[in-house]
Amino acid sequence: MKIGVLGIQGDIQEHLKMIEKLGHEAIWVKRPEQLNKLSGLIMPGGESTTMIKLMKRFGVWEPLHQMLWNGFPVYGTCAGLVLLASEIENYPNQDSLKALPVKVERNGYGRQVDSFEVELNIPVLGDQLFNAVFIRAPIIVKWDKSVEVLSIYKKAPVLVRHDNILASSFHPELTEDTRIHEYFINEIVGKAGRWQNLGSKAPKT
Ligand code: GLN
């Protein structure tokens, strides 16, 4: 399958490598016309405010927003989760794609120096724990009951799924463990079928 990585800013290479390791075609995505050719997209960590600015400048923001609302599979990690969230508690005026009904607190797990690793239990991936790296990560402080919580750390969801969307507050691409990418590709992208362009149903960002 063709899986894109939004390649505007952030840890892009690591995600591309993971996709290739799993035997799929990895596409570095920068232009809006590339989106239509993909089966799914990963939005990496980075700086969400910079990413928003550049996505708008490159013309990727609006088409992606529409596609998300029409079932296009997207996995957002860290800043990618901030971009997908419907609300940002501590930056209420920051724009977002509003495709995932969660409220996040940006940098909620602390600053760069507070970065940490934990072994997470993620039942959908089997018994083996997952080494998760958190870097200035957002905390999910509220979530709609329609959101499927796939892993929890200190009472907050850290890996969630909502239909075509997967999001984690940590960075799975920084380890050798490909299981989350595999889950996204096999369980979400693989089972999504062809997403449909249903027109402009998406609420305004
Ligand atoms: N703190 C960043 C933001 O809110 C996210 C950090 C990351 O992606 N590692 O944009």
C-alpha cells in the first residue's frame, strides 16, 4: 500500500523507514495533489504551530481536512495528535483539523527536559509491552465516549482510535518496534476500503 508521511516538519524519516520495513511504499508528502494517491497518511511529531502554518502555505490543510471527514485513514503522533484534536485546552485559539473528538493540553507532559520513556500495555498489540517515548507530549484531558482507548498511562489515554483515525501522544517511530505502524496499516488503512469524497461536510477549522 502507499502510505504517506506528512513531510513538512518534524521526524519524517523515522516514519518513512517504519513503513518501508513493513513492506509498504512510503511517500514523502508535501503537496496537496499527492494526497489523493495515498491509502493512508501519518502526521509526525514536530511543532504543531509551525506545521499548521506550513500546511496552509503548501495548500495541504484544507484538502486533508475534507478527506479526514470522508474517512481517509490518518495516524497522528504527538504534534500530529494536537493537529487532529477537536480542542486544545491551553491554546484555545490554535487551529486544528477537529477530526478527533478529544481535548488535549499541549506540552502537558512537560518540557523537553522532562522527556521520558515508559513500557505501555497495549492489549490490541498482544502481551509484549511497548516502549513509548514522550517528548513535550500532549495529554488527552477529555475524550468523547466514541473514542476507543487503546492504551492508558497515569489515567490518561495515550493511544486512541476513532474510526479512520489513530493517534498517540508518544513517538513509536523512535524505537525499533513496528507494531503500532503495523496496526495502523493492517487494521485501519487495510480495512478502510476506499475513502469517499462526500463533499464539504467538514466543520470549519
Ligand atoms: N509540543 C509540540 C506541539 O505541541 C509537540 C511535540 C512533539 O511532537 N514531540 O506542537
